[in-house]
Amino acid sequence: MARKWNLRVVLLLLLLSPARARASGPLPLVLNTWPFKNATQAAWQALACGDSALDAVEKGCAVCEREQCDGTVGFGGSPDELGETTLDAMIMDGTTMNVGAVGGLRRIKNAIGVARKVLEYTTHTLLVGESATKFAESMGFPSEDLSTNSSQTLHSDWLARNCQPNYWRNVIPDPSKYCGPYKPPGILKQDDPVCIETNVHGHDTIGMVVIHKTGRIAAGTSTNGLKFKIPGRVGDSPVPGAGAYADDTAGAAAATGDGDILMRFLPSYQAVEYMRRGEDPGTACQKVISRIQKYFPKFFGAVICANVTGSYGAACNKLPTFPQFSFMVYNSLRTHPVEEKVNCT
């Protein structure tokens, strides 16, 4: 009888052990690109207060928008060719696969908040430009000037440097020497005005992944895009599968860097699919980077990945001035947000 009872105890322990292991594992998890500690802290605090993974992503990214992280997120940074700052953002629910996103958002500071409203109150995925602004205003967001003295100075200095860098090619006048307006060679008129036009990688993004202790996953992004971009340009950040992607059954990922290159490869989606096939997060991120390197060996970019167990990793492309990539991690094994770095390949 004792033997039979012991067998029952063993079977009961075997049945309970997976749940116990999960409870003591590294969940919840907050993971985000770049050492934006306050954003990580805000997302973690949201989870600690009982908020959802989606809430945590929104609150974490919103901190970066308010703090203008590195000048690449939020108002007052990355003016376009006309000197205007516009915002891109996305938020994705890995449980329902619903997405809300905005691109080229004008005069609204809380882009991630507007993206959340797109997710909650529409059946659409992405709203852009002036129409996105009107939607935001209808949702109660105040219209505000996104320019600052800093962004205006950036634009003035850019004009004084003959509009360098810019993102034109195969046009007249020569975009490597002059400002526009630009036209294809065949339709340029002789009396077209020529004003005088650098090459910086000013296009970082906060990409955030949150896994709730229940296993629910969300991801999001926010950015003000490329400095001196052509007006109307939208990068990878608000595009599902490019800027970020989340799926409760596999994991989540987010990307940062040259959005015009990244969005062609849907790196966040691809990383999640690699994890679904059993790859660990670090390997999944590296495979994505390697795939892009084959076509654009000098591209600027990085990817963060996390799977359903809370394991995480990152990878980046190596440039002379970009040998490492920094990201933030906060999980149940830590007492505060920790900056980690990965060597780029």
C-alpha cells in the first residue's frame, strides 16, 4: 500500500512540476532596444500594478516619447526636409493578434497612445498622416507643435551643409552637392531653383517586448524616424512584422535601425517564426541579421527577441562606429532594469 501511495505522490509531482517551473521562471519580462532605463522601469511598474502586457508596452514607450529618448523618439527630433517632426508608432497584442499603428503622425505627441486607440476602437491596422492626426484629435489627444529649438537648429544646420545627408538618388540637381527641389533628369526645367543640402545614422527607435506572468505577450515601437527624411516617408516601426511582432504561441521581437532596409525583410516576424521552430532567441535574432547582411552588408540595424519561456537575445550588424548594441532587460530574476550588450557580427 505504501508503494502504491508513493507512486501516486510521484505522479502528482510530475503533473505539477511544469506549472511550478513556469511560476519560478524569468517571467514577467520587459525587454527593449537601447539603454532607455526609465521606459523599462515604467513598463515593469505597470505590470507590478496589475496592468496587462499591452498596458505595459504603451506606458513604457510613452515615457520615451515624453523624455525624447536620444532625440530619436517623440517630439522635437528628426526633422524632415521641411523641418517638421512626425511620429510613427505601433502596438501589437500577441493574444488576439490585433495591431494598432500610426505613421507620419503630425502635431500629436503621444504616438503610442494613438496607436493603442487605433487597436481598440477601429478594425483598421494603420492610419497615416493628417488623417491620423484628425483621428487622434477625435480620441481626445491635444494638437501640439512637435518642433523645438533643437529640431529647428538641426534643420537650419542641415540646410547650411547643402542638405547633407539626404535620401534622393538619380535626380537633378545632384543630391550629393545641392538641395532640391529634385526632379528626374528628363523633366528638369532650366529655371528650377537650386538651393544648397550629411550622412548620419539618426534613426533609432524604442522597440519593446513585454511578457506578462500569465504568458500573454505584447510588443510595440515608437520613433520620430530619419533625420531629414523626404516628407511622407514612413519606416519600419509602424509596420507589423517589421518594427515589432508578438504571438503568445511563439514569442516576440522588435527591430531598430535603418527602417527602409529592415522593412523589406520583416525581421520581427521572421525572428518569431524562427523561435516557433525551436531556435533560441539569440540564434533567431542572428539568423534575421545574417539574412539581411547578404543583401546589405553595411546596413545599420539590430533585433531583440524573447520566447514564451522568458528567454531573450539580441543581434546586430557590425559597423565601424557600431561594434555593440545595448538593450534593457527586466525580469523576475532582477531587482532593477539591467543594460546588456551584444557584439555585432
